[in-house]
Amino acid sequence: MIIVLKPTVSKDEIDHIIHKIESLGLKTTLSNGSERSIIGVIGDERKLAGQPLEAIDGVEKVMAVLKPYKMASREFHPDNTEVQVRGNVIGGKKLAIIAGPCTVETEDQTIKTARIVKEAGATILRGGAYKPRTSPYSFQGHGEDGLKILAAAREETGLAICTEVMDTRDVELVYKYTDILQVGTRNMQNFNLLLEVGKTDKPILLKRGLSSTIKEWLMSAEYIMSQGNKDVILCERGIRTFETSTRNTLDVTAVPVIKELSHLPIIIDPSHACGKRHYVGALAKSSIAVGCDGLLIEVHHNPEEALVDGEQSLTPEDFEKLMGELRQVAQAVGREVN
Ligand code: PEP
Ligand code: MN
């Protein structure tokens, strides 16, 4: 349920409403919108039966949230959410460019790539220390040693870090090193992991599942938010379709759909969507044109030698050139790229 407040509502009236609802055993979230403030009510609404909420001073109307995801819905929070991470805002006018290797290989490789992407305008470094590989015999990532390398790269460049956590048992450790915790495609419906990262106070980058609907994706965001963490960044990274010419099929439609249904920022990962370096630029440009809030792009200082996903990783030259093109597209749609 949402309680829409009158434009003239006072702070005392808001406090009174919140106190009244919480004393009945429900939780509230207050969002101060540009036009109206709204109190979202979470919990068993039967406890409010018979309460004439509309009679309380300051209340304009009381409405049911019809969507199964509540906190993630735009009804609940009409204004866009802006996620703050080490001086970056994700969901504002400026697009967040997250770039880096698929996986952390060595300190030299990671720092080299970090410098390259920073120089070209990225503000967040990505790189996996725990890798979700289809084969148990493929390189699985360096674990904590990889996290230490990412932290060293942050120290060296000032870039914020985004890295994946795959297991509830690793949340505490990954939290210690990273600025953004990434929940990967294969774990989008690992509900225990979602609950665990939801208890942290760092932003969560939630990738869309391989064959997940937008509704299922938003329900996963709701799992995270239900634990108190409201800083969820959605990431579309291509879905499974019948098409085999590309690794996956990028669903650009997800951007306007998410913008309508949710207030959460949405970024696009063109690298995992297509799986081929040659297509990454076209997808990145279309993603900005369609209104995404940022991009996650794989870059390697020497893709030929990359341990994972070399085929889709941009070279330093490709990335720098692409950033120039992205600036132009961003400008055309009223956005900015660093
Ligand atoms: C990744 O970003 O490193 C990754 C494994 O991506 P996805 O979960 O989208 O496959
Ligand atoms: Mn990858």
C-alpha cells in the first residue's frame, strides 16, 4: 500500500503517520518526491483493516500497489533512484561506464587495464575474482587474491570496483573489498544470495537471468530491497533466444519497460549480450539511445591473451574510440559521458 501525502503535509504529520503504521507492526519507507511525498507500507496489510488512514491530517489518498514487486515499483517510488558509489551517481544525467576485464588475471593485467579504461573515461572498474563458469574445468577466478588485486587497482587509479559474488558464504569477504557487489545472471534467482546481499549497505548490480522475464527480475530486486538495501542497479546482459549468431540476444526493450515499471537505474552489458567484440559498439550506442543509465563493457589490454571472454573484450584502442562515439550519442539524447 502507498499513502500519498498532501503537498502541504508537515514533518510532524509525517512522523505521526509513520509512528501510527509502525506501531501496528508494519514497516514504512518515506520517499520525498519532487511533487509529492509518499509513504510506502510493507508487511501484512490486514493489520490496517478498519484504520481510517485517509482521515489522518496530511494524507491525501491511500492506494494499493497492484504489482507483486512493491519497493522496486515506480508506484511505490515515483522519482528515479540515484545510486551513489564513491562519487559516482548511477541513474542521473551522467551515464555510468563500468569497464574492465572479464576476470582478474594478474595485478599487472588488472592495473594496466584499469589505467586504460580510466584514461578513456570509465569511472568504475569491473573484473571477476569468482567466475561462474559453465565448465568446472575452466578457470574459476583467483578468489580473495583477485579481490586484493582489484583493491590495489582502486588504490592506484581511484576507480570504484564492481565484482561478482556467487555464494552467500563469500558475501562478507567480497563486501570488504568491493564498492558494488554484482549478482550474476546465473544467480538472479539464488534467493538466499539475494537476501544476504540485501543485508549489506553497498550497491548491488543485479544482472538479468538467462531466461528471466522482466517481472521475475524485478521480483529478485524486491528480494534484495526487502532486506533494507535500496541501492539496486539492474543490468540487462542479453537473454536466451532461438538466435545463435550472437551469444545472447540483447533486449533493449527492457530499458523503456523497466523505466515505466520501476524507479531503479538500468544499465546494459553489450559484451555478454553479443559475445563478439565487433558488435559491442553498435549495441552500446543503441543502449544509450534507448535510455539506459550506464554500460558495463569488457576491455582487456590484450584480448588475444585473455583467460576468459577474449573474443568479446574490446582492445584499448576500440574502447577509446567507442567512448568518443558514446559521448555523441549521449549528447543527442540529453545525457552525458565522462
Ligand atoms: C560477468 O559480468 O562477469 C558475467 C559473468 O556476466 P553474466 O553473469 O551476465 O554472464
Ligand atoms: Mn565475461
